[in-house]
Amino acid sequence: MLHIATSWALWPALFAAGLAGAGFAFRTDAPLLWFNVVYLTIVIAIAVFERLMPYEREWLKHDGETLNDIAHTLLTKGGVQIAAAIGASAPMAIATVAQPAFASAAATWPDHWPLVLQVVLGLVIAEFGLYVAHRAAHEFLSLWRFHALHHSVERLWVVNTGRFHVVDSLFKIALSQIPLYLLGASLPVFLWISAVTAFIGLLTHCNMDVRTGPLDWVFSTPRLHRWHHSKVLAEGNTNYGENLVVWDQIFGTYFNPPRRPPADIGISGRIAEGFLAQLVQPFSAKGFRQILGRRHKPQVSSLSGKEEAVPE
Ligand SMILES: [Zn+2]
Ligand SMILES: [Zn+2]
């Protein structure tokens, strides 16, 4: 009984705790510092529950990638934070140049709405960019070469949430954030969107035995994301949403059949060993072929990068 009650409560409780912590952090004099403290606290809480009530026991085993996962997380998330803190992130710089050209569009942001509604609107708009970027990363080899790093994991747990190639991350950030800058969304909207993204992301990858029920229709939950990591193409090329699954619902890539998502995940291509090798691998022809898991040159006509990455 306690297990069932906890498995229903965990996702909403940890998400709410993260948002409450973010709300506290944003009111302090050092919002970034306190936000990171809250983030780390939620990471630790999830890691504890992963041991207490794992979804998949096999995923508790070490895969030798933990340090690489952390390094990629620090580079992508940490780098973005530092850039944002000094006010020089790529989207910001681009928007500063582009915004005057879109002066009328910039005036369209509904600043007079209650903040919570502005954040919801911002999440839906940002999610469209995230959806396009993520789906393209699966359907074009030129982008799959960067995204494969994320799918090379054979276990899902809180620590490999941030395992993204930095190019993959920048592409996603650009497509999701630039429209908001151009529309003139204010800083609090950006802060809250990043908070929601941070905590939903942590939960998405967790190896906790959580039940999300009707939440699966709205949010990118662990259950939906486990399907996304499936080795089976028809299952894996679905559920592209990062926070919300509204665009998956609209474009027909939503996937949530009534059976257990796979525990056997990964790709057939080979990802290099070591953080730096993983960073440079997509840039060389040899590395690209290794990622695709084939020796000869890939077919240019192929539409799905993932299709190429799974053995025939
Ligand atoms: Zn993916
Ligand atoms: Zn993932």
C-alpha cells in the first residue's frame, strides 16, 4: 500500500518541491546559486528513491559512464548558466540584434497576463522549438550524429539526464528560446521556464518506480521517455516532448501503449570512450560511421538517423 501511494505521489511531489524551491531561489539575492542548491537537492532525493524503489533493478548497475555524464551536464547546463549569468548567451545575443527588426512582433507578448499564464504560454511556444529540434535530431543523420550520445545510455537514471552533446543542446536552446526573445517575453518567464524544464528533465530520466496516470497526457513523464529510449524504432521515434507532449499529440508522435516500456535500451552504433573523445567524435567521418554503427558510407537518402543506427 505504502509503495503504491508513494509511486503515485513521487512525481507531483518532487516537481512541486522543485518549483517551490525555485520560487524561493528567485526571491534571494543569489538566485542562480540557490537554484543550483535546490536542483542538487532534488537530484539527491531522486537518487535515494531510485535505490529505495527502482523501476528497473538492472539500471542500478554501474555503466562506467557516470563521470562522462556529469561532464556533459556541466558543459551544457553549466555553460548555459554561466553564459546567461553574464548576459551573453547565444539566444540573447541574437535576439539583441534581431529584436529591433521584429519590433512589432516584440510588442505582442501579453505582459499584462498573470505570470503563471505567461509561463504556460511560454512553455507551449518553447516546446514547439524543442519538439522540432528533437524530432529533427532523430530524422536527419547530420543531427543524429550529435543526439546519439544521449541515446547511447543503457540505463536511465537521474545522473544521465544532462548527457547531451553540447551542439545538440545549443541547437535545442536556440530553437526554443529565440522565439520567446523575439516575442518579448520577460526575464521571470524565462526563469520559470528553465525551472520547469530542469525538474521535469530530472524526473523524465529517473529510475524510480513512479505512476503518472493522466499526467502522461500532458507532461513528458518517465514512462513516456522510457519508450523514447527504446531500441525498437517504432517505439523510439516518438514522444519528442521535453516538458509537455502537446506537440506529440498534435503531430501524431505520441506513444503510450498499455504495457511496460522496455528495459533494454540504447543504440547499435558505438559511442567513443571518454568525455573529450565523445565531444569530437561526431565531427570526423570515422567517428560518424562509428556512431551510425556501420562501416561503409551512410546513405544520403535515409530519413531516419536512428533507423541507420539500429542493426538491420
Ligand atoms: Zn531523442
Ligand atoms: Zn533521454
